[in-house]
Amino acid sequence: MLGRAVLSLLALVLAGCSFSQPAAPVREARQIRQPAKPPVQPDWYLVRPGDNLYRIALDHGLEHRQLAEWNGLADAGAVQAGTLLRLKPPAARPGTPAPARAAVPEPPDEAPGQWAWPAKGEVIVHFDGSSAGNGIDIAGTRGTPVVAAAAGKIAYVGAGLRGYGNLIIIKHSQAILSAYAHNDRVLVSEGQGVKLGQQIAVMGDSDADRVKLHFEIREYGKPVDPMDYLPG
């Protein structure tokens, strides 16, 4: 009996030792790297170093005054890198009265039906989609008339975009803008309606190496080849 009890006790001790052995090592889970900043949501833009409101508006097919209003900015140049800008108007609060109608109506949603050449002269640079070829360059002499390539509303007049000199931007529809750069004298003002072929400036060499007109057409802010629109 004593021998049988000793054997039973020894079996229990051995069983306890087997349970105390360390478990098999567990492979460490891969840590997922968290983004430094939250992803930009649709209809928002994350301001990058060197950006200004004029460039952001042009690249998104918007008017800089609208962009400033939607984001509560009094100064078009007061945008800091890392700031999120809304690219659409904020939702109206219940009971908020509708804004007063502008003196110049907004362009229609559809694209303009007619286009004309913005200036007379030789095309010396063609569109290739690069930063240097976002449009076409038309050579000319100082004082050559620059005209609206299609009917619309003047969305911007100024020299706030580096590399464009004295610039005019016309909004033709909710989707389409045209840009006219390096002007010598500007003959229109922001908010003014213009007709197809109406003179808006005279050709010059502001922020350029020669007298020329740099002309762009943008759809929803994206540069497209003007030759696809211009006659002939």
C-alpha cells in the first residue's frame, strides 16, 4: 500500500512539472504605421508649402474669392501649410437667409458653345501636360490685343501666381476656366461679364522672357489642350 501511494505522489509531481513548462513563443504582431496626418477627405485640400489661394483656386477650377469666403479668410495670401481648406461651400444652417443675387449671373453649367483665338500670332509653345506646357504660348508684339476666347465672367485679375505675370482668368461655366498670362495692360476687372472676342488686355512680357500670351483652358482645374477647343 505504501509503495502504491509513493508511486501516486510521484506521478502527481511529474504532472505538475509538465504544466509549468513555458508555452511556445508567440510571433510578435506587425505594427501598423499610423499616418502622420489624417487623410484629406473629398472636397477638402491640404495646403502645401508654397501654396497660395490663387494657385489653389486655379488648380481646382474655383474663384479665389469664393474659396476665401468658404474658409473664412480675409486675406487671400493668408494660408499656411498643413491647413485643410474646404473646396465647396459649407452647408447652410437652418433658417439662414439665401445670399443676395450677384449683379453678374453665374455662368451656366454647360460648356460655352463658341471659342475664338485669344490673340493673333504664331504658336511657339504647344500643350504637353507638363508644368511648363499647361497651355500654349502665342508670340506677338507689345500692344497686340488679347481677347476673351469665349463668353464668361472675369474670375481673377492680378499678379498673385508666380510665373504668370499680369494674369486674367475667365470662368465660362462651372467646369471650364481660361487663363491669359504675361499681359502688359489689363482692360477688365473681377466680376465683369465679357463676350466672345471682347478685348480684355494687351500683350506684354510680364514675368516672361519675351512678349507673348500664355493661354490655358482648364476643366475642373485640370489643364487641357487649348487646340482641342480653338477653331482651325
